[in-house]
Amino acid sequence: MRFYKRIKIGQWESVGKFDDEIYAFEALGGRLNQAIFWQITKEEFDSYGTWNDHTEGEELYKVLVYKLYYDCTKTMADIFQREELIVKYDESGKAYLD
């Protein structure tokens, strides 16, 4: 199993990796703040601080919708349009890929 390790943490999201080759962007969404994962490149991981800006206090879905359609960086918009990673959770709640 390849467990997700958060490395850089933002207000509503993080970037990390499942192993040395699979980098991921994690965002909390929905009413239960369920984590959603997308695979990102090493370059996107390295430049995370330049495209993760969110407004303080806004609910995530409002931020994501607003940024995706009006004020989103190109990198974040590209990531949101990718297919989500299929992630499972162990008994302790840690996310992993098979």
C-alpha cells in the first residue's frame, strides 16, 4: 500500500505524495469535508505556493467554484479538470492507493 503523506499544507488543501513517484493535490469538499485527490506533477508540487491562494473564511465549495470559473490560476483549473484518484482508507483513516 502507498499511504498519502501531506507535505505542504494550505488553508483547505494540501499537496503530498503516495510514494516517490505519485504526487497528489488533496482538497476538502462537500458537506462532510471529504478529501478529494488529484495526481499532480513534481513541478506542480514544487510550485504549490504560487497557485494555492484562497480567501480567508470562505467555504471550500464557494472558493473552488469561484476560482475555477473566475479567478483560478491556470494550474489549479487544470488540476480540477483531471480525473480524481481512487483512494481507500485504512482502519485508522489514513488514505492510500492500492
